[in-house]
Amino acid sequence: MARIETELQYDITVQRIEELLQVVGNDTPKDDKNYVELDLLSDLVAEYEEDYHPLSRPTLAEIIRLRMAELGITQKKLAIMLNVSPSRISEYLSGKSEPTLSVARRIRSELEVDPDIILG
């Protein structure tokens, strides 16, 4: 198979990858037949996913939620960190409002968010 062409082929290939992940580990030699098969199938799946299941860029709200979860902070704590009201945080998370430039800078520094994501 030079290319995955159908969703069925994709599903079967993903299933095979899952099977191979059970037997291939970090210590598996690169010339092991299972390692080689896993590597080839992974490339085919990645190519198919780029064409038919592309990942969308996360929104600022999604990134803020993720960072809040990773840091274990609440909206109230984030409001304090960013020096804004809790209701303003709620607006950012719902997409009703965009942060000002000064708040965007604080988001970048406090949450360590890439400026490209903040600027959209």
C-alpha cells in the first residue's frame, strides 16, 4: 500500500498500529520488523490525517483552559494573575471578548502562551 485511500483502510491501519505499539518499545532495534512496520504505517496514517483529518489551530480560549488545567488554577486565580475581573476571564473563555494588548502580554508571561496563538 503506497497510500491510504479510504476511511476503512485508515481504520484498519490505525488498529494495526495499536497492535504494534504493544510489542514495539523504546528499546526495540530500528531494524526489527515490527519497528519498521510501525514506522511505515505511522507515516501513512500521518499523511492521510493531514489530508482528511487536519488538526485545527486551537483557539486562545482553549489554550487558556488547557494552561489553567495544567497549572491547577481557577478562573478567580487567573483573574488575579492577569489583573482583570473574573467576569472578564469568563468572557475570554467564552470567546465573547478578546484580551487587550497589556492583558495579552500578561497571558504570555503568566501562562507561557506562544504570542502567535494570542495574536491569532
